[in-house]
Amino acid sequence: ASTVALIPAAGRGERLGAGLPKAFVDLAGHSMLHRAVRGVQASGVVEHVVLSVPTGLVDQVRTDFPEVTVVAGGAQRGDSVRAALAAAPAADVVLVHDAARCLTPPTLFVSVVEAVLAGAHAVVPGTPVTDTIKSVDPAGVVTGTVDRTSLRAVQTPQGFDFDVLTSAYASADADFTDDAGLVESHGVAVHTIAGDPLAFKITTPWDLRLASWLLADEAR
Ligand code: C5P
């Protein structure tokens, strides 16, 4: 079976405040984008990678990753995934993976692909929520306590039957933040598998420090 991986990397990274698009921020000598692409390739289960990057960086990224398809991303993450999907060669399985989750262990890609090949149409890695979660009103007053045993914080890579993701995007309308959410809204059962703490998303300066510490620890 063949697998293609789409990596949206066209975000502006405003919450990170590094002054350049997030995926291009340096992390211990390599950009997040470089680390994400190499992580996907190291899994050994992906035949082809498609990146969506900010428009002005397409040429540079094509030079840096000659083996990869590079397209311009869009205003929202969903637009960037859509652009990558349109440029992807047909395959059996498609993975969608945030460049910002660049420390994801290669084994997680293997687990997601295996779960799709075992018959799930949509698979996401997720971790149990450890904090107690409260709902609040606009003034910040607690209105309830959510039962966290039924919650999962979901990560990427998210894996799909290629045809399931393609048809979901063909009739996508509302705004959605993850691809599983889109597929869910089309009535497809989304399965969860065990996620990995290292698949965390680098969003804030704190996350970037955490990632640097983890890499420094690894180098020792
Ligand atoms: O903004 P956030 O951290 O949720 O973005 C998740 C991933 O989606 C990042 O890798 C980011 O580069 C990508 N993205 C994108 N196009 C956008 C917004 C985000 O490719 N317009």
C-alpha cells in the first residue's frame, strides 16, 4: 500500500513571535520544517511528501527539499492542506502532519498508517487529558466540570483513506481546525490511538524552549 504525507507549514507563527513563519524558525541547528520532513521520511512508511509553505518561500523550499513536492499554502490551515492534497499523487493512505509537531517520533507515523491499513478510515493519535477541565461563562465563572475520562487531546499525524479525505475536502464548507474534524462532520468514524508527548505542537515561546531543552538532552 502507498502512503503520501501532507505537511502544512504555511502558518505565520504569530503566537510564537519569532518574526518569521513558524516552520522556518531554527531549533538547535535545523528548522522545524527540516525536522518535520526528516521525521516523516525516517518512518519508512511514506513514499511521497507534499509541503505547503508561505508563497514567498516556495522556491527556496524546493531547492532545500528536491525530493518533495512544494506548493503555496493559504490563509487558514485548511486552505494549506487543501492545496497540498490537490498536488499529491494518488495513494492508499494520506497522512496530514503539522510542521509545528516536528519532534514527533517516527514510530507514531508507523502506528497511524498501520491502523488505517487495518481498516479504520480515519485515525488520530490522542493523549488523555490530565488537567481538570472547567467550562466557564463570559465572566470566567465556572459553569461546569467536564468529565475528562471521555476526553482526548489530539495530535498529528492524522491518517485517512486517501478517498475519504479527498471527498471530505471536495465538500468542505465550515471552518474546521483539524482534518479529523472535517471527516467527522461527514459522518466517518474517527478512531484514536495512543499519542506521544513528543508529538506536542510548538505554538508559544515556552513550547520552543521546551523543544530546545529536549534536543539538548538528547545530544548529551
Ligand atoms: O497555527 P497552528 O500552530 O495551529 O498551525 C498548525 C500547522 O498548520 C503549522 O505547521 C502551520 O504552519 C500550518 N498552517 C498552514 N497554513 C495556515 C496556518 C497554519 O499551513 N494558514
